[in-house]
Amino acid sequence: MILAAVEIDNNQLMVAIIGAIGILIGLYSKARALEKSIRTGDKVELKQPVDVMLAAKPFTRDDHNAVCGPLHQRVGVLENDVRAIRSTMARDKSEIIDAGETRMRKIHERVDTVLHAVARVEGAIEQMRADHR
């Protein structure tokens, strides 16, 4: 027997493997049917095995990369955008909190000024009442 060196690419190998699996499944189903007919003594009609048909062109790794590569790049860009937005949100939150605290301090200072003025007015009124008695 002479063996020749033949170059086979992945697609051809996959077609050959799937074809061989189809043939084995067909032989197995016929053997099971024959075994059943021998065991039971019944006549069993052997059906044709299911035809295994391949797609016109199998979906290869290159096809996957061509389709999914740009999607993975877009996902990476979106993830970077989300990180940038989260960082900006954290900075904005900090700035808002600081601005709120500053605003609160200024309001308290004004309220304290008004309270001191009211206390002086109350003191003056009490003094006037005391002098009037």
C-alpha cells in the first residue's frame, strides 16, 4: 500500500470527520434495528439514515474574527467610556458635596449674624422696659 502525503486544511478535515460520524451513526442505527429483529423475531423495516448535509461554507475562526473582532473593539471602547464617565461622576459628586458644605457654612454664618442682631435688639428692648418701669 502506498501512502501519499496530502495537505488537508481544517475545513476539509472537519467535513471528513462530520461525514465519517454520519456514516457511523447510520451503521449503528442499522445494527440496532437488526439486533432488535433477531431478538424479537419480528421483521423490522430498516429506515434510511438521516442525511448529514454541511453548510455551503463552515463558519471558521477567521469568519468569527471578522464578525466579532469589530464588536470586541466596540465593547472595549464602551468599557473605557464607562470608566471615564464613572470617574467624572465621582469627581462631580465630590465637588457637589464640597460646594454644599461651603454653602451650608455661609448660611450658618448669616443666620448667626442675624441671631446676634436679634439678641442685641432683645437686650435693648429689655433695657428700655427696665428703664420705663
